[in-house]
Amino acid sequence: MKKVKLDIVGLSYSQTQSGAYALVLGEVNGRRRLPIIIGAFEAQAIAIEIEKMSPTRPLTHDLFKSFAQAYQVEVNEVLIYNLVDGVFFAKLMCNKDGEQIEIDARTSDAIAIAVRFNAVIYTYEFILASAGIVIEGNDFLFLENMEGITNSPTEEISSPIPVSGFQNLSVEELQQKLEKALAEEAYEKAARLRDEINRRNAGK
């Protein structure tokens, strides 16, 4: 079956499921997107690595990477290989001493691990054709068949949300709160603070 390479193109709060996040994977050199609803913990794990934040203690996916490297196991690829009743199935394609090893994983965990190993992400064409969305310009156009897929959002994915209650603080004060949030391992708050700081810096 034909494989399609994907990149992470978005991560934001889900408008359809409270407490969940929408992870959007994009077809490389294409116009299709594959949105997947994931939990807050996995979203934080992905965002922390993408933003190159340094947690005070290793997260679960950091521990997996350290454990794998200690035994000379490399994760080369993540493959989202099936979609059944709205649930995406994924596996880690690993290598140890030249031997190829496949490990079943939740898609959110697999991608959190992929960003730590700089592993490529693939899916099959039939999954992207059935569960993907097609973009025109900067807009997301959701296909009608998305409505039956519970692991994908059925509304437009929201933009990063400014940190509520902090609009009157200076960038220096926001930076102090960011450092405190990291120290307290409040990673969701830290990610939102980082977004607010970046938004202000971009507007200068």
C-alpha cells in the first residue's frame, strides 16, 4: 500500500471535546490534513518537545527515549496504519543491531515519541483519503465523512488561545510566570504562556 509522509502542522484546543486537543498532521507537499483528537497529557508531551522546553523531571515519553537508547534501540518511523470505528492505530518502526522491530502504540504516544527521535511519520493513502481534510488557502474544509470519525474534530480547529487573565502583564512578567510554571511542572499553563510571549514578540 502507498504510504504518505506527514508533518505536524498544528496543535490546539479541541472545540468539540472538552479537555482534549486537536493534533493536525499535514501531507508533505500536499493539501490534505489529518486531524486527531488526543488527550491533554499527550498534547503537552508533544508541545514540550516541539517548543524545546526542559521539564524538571523526565516525562513518560522522555523515559521511553532514555530506556530505548540505553539498549541501543532507535525509533526510525511512526506508521499510522489503520482506522477502525474512529480509532487510529499506529506502530513504532524500530531498529536494534540491524533488526527491524514493530511496536504497537496509541497514535498520540507514537507521535510524542517520534518528535523525540526525529522519526518520520507516515500513514497509508486510504486513511488520508477517508479521514483527511482538504485545505484551500489558509482555511480548513472538513469533508462530510468526517462526521462519523470520533477521533477527528468536526469543526474548525481553533487558533492558539491567549492566556486568560495575563493580558495586562509585561513580557518580563510573563517570562517569570513561565519559568515558575515549568518549575511546578504545570506544562499546559507553560505552553499557553509561551504562546502569549511569542504572540507579543511577533507583533513587535
